[in-house]
Amino acid sequence: MEKFAKEKDLLHGFSSRAFGNMSFLRGERQKVIKNRLKFAKALGFNKNSVVQISLAHGVRIAKVNEA
């Protein structure tokens, strides 16, 4: 997390089961979207500027400048 703290203007977060299912692979699309929006709102994220990724175990980090 220290590396993330060095990035200017980077907001980041990790969800837990308290926000419901976040996976399109294992859930109904509309419920997943609702859960993701609930999570973004709880963290104060602008839903229109959120970049979502697929989970991958590893150490690679990608910087996204624009969608």
C-alpha cells in the first residue's frame, strides 16, 4: 500500500463481502452493478471515473491515465 500512497490523486479500495458479490462471473449482472455502485459511493468515488479490473494474483501494476 505504500507505493499507492505515493501516487498523486490515486484513490483505491478493496471490497469485502459486506458489499455483496462483485464478480460478474458468479453473479447476476444487475446485482453486481448495484453492489459495485454501493461500494464506490461508500468510498466517495465518482462512479464515472472508476476503473475496474479483473482479479489477478501477482505483482504487476498498471497505471491508467484515461479510459
